[in-house]
Amino acid sequence: MVEVQVQKRELVTSLGNVVRIIPSRASNPGLGLLKTEITDKSIVLSGSNMEIDIEATVPADVTGTGSFCLSGHVFSQVIGSLPGDMVTLKLGDKEVVVSSGNFDTTLRLEDSESAPVISFSEKLVGKVEAPELAKALSSVRYAAATADYQAIFRGVKIEFKEQEMRTVSTDGFRLAYYNSDYSTGLKGDVVAPARSIDEVVRLLAEGTVRFDLSDSRLSIQAKPYRINVNLMDGSFPDYEKVIPKSFPVSISVDAGLLTEAVSRVALMADKNANNRVDLFIKGGILQITAEGSYGRSQEAIDVLQTGNDQEIALAYNAKYLTDALSPISGDLQISFSGTSTPSVMASSEDPSYLAMVVPLRTG
């Protein structure tokens, strides 16, 4: 009989990260299955939702080798509820016995042929440090669209250049990009689903990430995980054309100070009217106001104002504004191209990140 002993804490963490992507309800029951391989020194867990595949390797004391499939969510619930620090698995022909402390349970196995076929690239020529990749992806992901009909806008574009990697997202009303001066060893552009990017960022910690590109997927190794991200079809828009080049008014202000002020004022914003906050800039003073069914709020902030125009009044979706500000620390510059045309936000200290937000129409 094949027997495995593994630390519960490590198994719970890795199992949870794999099972997160496995559908709890799917038209194809096979998508709900978790595949488990028992090797000489580890157990290898893998699952898929047809957009992303994840494999996790967990160190273990093993007697014998084998593999089995079972309901991923049931297995995860059982492992998470176990009373002891160690977990023992005993694999039979049609069942696996799970025990820990004074508890044991027997789980029925499923036909492995019903599970998705998952394979991972062994040719991983690209590399980047995990914290750098996590920052590049998480800094822009918020700007991706969420509605199904928005197609390619629901993805994050990754541009691999000779001496640079750029990540980009836009939903048509806002845009963000992040430049990383890092030579990954790869060239080409891909668009990955934003939901898959969320899972990738979740698994990035320390160390070097290795990856590879093909026409249909991005393969990533971030030990102890291997990940396949199925790429999106379609052409990403030429986003650089919509970024304004001239600005009649600009302000400089501390990003944290502005974010906190907008968040406070927005508590009174009308959630049924695009969560609107109004900004009025004149004479080095930024006045922020919001009004809704619960009342009205306002706050004034001193800013460094430059440009030809003496004043400007605009309105924004408060969440769009705070999302754009969140990756920035320290001094921020906001450049206003007009009352109904995009505003550009960037750090005064770090040119890596740029955000663009379209003001609300107020006429």
C-alpha cells in the first residue's frame, strides 16, 4: 500500500491555492477533480478551470508511488478540518484513507480519465524576480474591465522587450501601465485574463520566477508552483494614442494625503451616480466635494499648481480615482488635459507607473 505522511500546514496552504481555481460547480464534472501524484519525496497536486492550471509540490515522507483523482473541494474541506499537525494518506485501489490524530475518513476515488489533461513546459527561458513581477502585475490589474462583453479589455497585456517589461490594463474609462527595467530574456506581447493574473500574483513570493511563451499560453514556475495561463485572443488597442500630451493645469501633492481625503469625502457620494466626487482647483487649493442622500462633505488641500489655466473643475468616480492613486507613494503629479478628457497621474519620484482616468460628464 502507498502511504504518505505530510505536515498539515503545508498541505493546507498548497491545496488551498490549487483548489481555489477548481470550479465547485461545472457542466463538466471532470473540472471539479484534483489530481494527486505521489512521488519519492513529495505529493504533487494539480487542477484546472480551463483558463489557468496550477500545480503545487508538497514535501512528504512517502512509501511507494502512485496517483489518484478525487473531488478537490471535498478533499480540501477534509484536510482543513483535521485535528493533528500531521496527515497520513493511505492509497488503495478505489479509495484513499485520510487520518490525523484520532480522526480518519475514507474518500472514494474518481476515474482519472475524467480529469483535465495538464502538462507544463520544461523549456523556461525567461526569468524575473518574483517581487518585481508581482508589483508590475498588481499595479495595473485594477484597470481591467469586468463585464463579459468587453472581451480583450478583461485582460492584462504583458509586453516583453529586450531591456524592459511593461504591463498594461484598460477598461476604456481608465488605464494603467507599469514599466520594469528588467531583461526577462523573452520578446513578444501577450494578453492574459485578469482573473488568472490574480491567481499568479497570489502565488508569487520570493526568488526567481521562470517562464515561457507560446502562441496560446504563458507558462510560469514560481516554486513550489507551476502555472499555465491560457492567453486571450484578439488585438489589444493602441493605448498610447489616447494618453494626452498637453495639459493646461497640473498639480503636485502627496499621494497618501490625497487618497485619504478623497476616501473621506466619498463617504457621502451618491453610489447610484457613479460614486461622484468633484474637484475644483484654483490658486493652489484643491477643493474636494461630494453629495448624496446622506448629506454632503468637503475637504480642501494645499497643492502646487502649474500651467496656463488659473482654475479647473472636474468630477470623477471616487473609486477610479483612489484605485489609480494606490500604487503611488510620495509626491504625485496629476495633469489635467481638460474637463471631459483624460487626466494623467504619475509619481514625481518613480517614472515606472502611469495611470489615466476619464472624468465624469457633468453637463
